Amino acid sequence: MNVQDVILKLLQKKYTIDQNIDIESLNYVENGYVDSLGIIQFVVELEEEFGIEFTDKELSDPDFKIVGKLVKLIESKVMNHEKS
């Protein structure tokens, strides 16, 4: 399962994402897939799934809430983690 598939699986626990939505540019918070309380659980699940940790700076970056940019961030962290 790739990074985007994992993210989509976690986001669709409550609501199914419409197939017509551009996943790359989807802001999952603004569109109601994760609320302010759910974001903490979402982050923890991502960190556990991929064996990574997000920094406070990464979490506060608006790009963190965009699926396509989150995929790239996780892929980068996983690659860096595997190298170390």
C-alpha cells in the first residue's frame, strides 16, 4: 500500500471522498474529513504507520493539510529515516 492509499484510508474512516475530487490538492481539514480533534489521532496514526515523527513546524505548515503535499512529506521522511 502506498503513502497516498494509507492517507486516504485514514481520511475515509468517517466520510467517503468523492471520486471527482482532485486528491492532490484536497485540503482534508477545510473539507471536513478531519476536524481539529481528529487531526491529533490522524497524525499519530500516520507516525505509527510509517515509523516517523512530524516536527511542530511541519504540523503547523498549511501544506500539511493538503493531501498531495502530505504524501511528499511522508515519502521524504520515510526515505531519510531508512537512510539513517
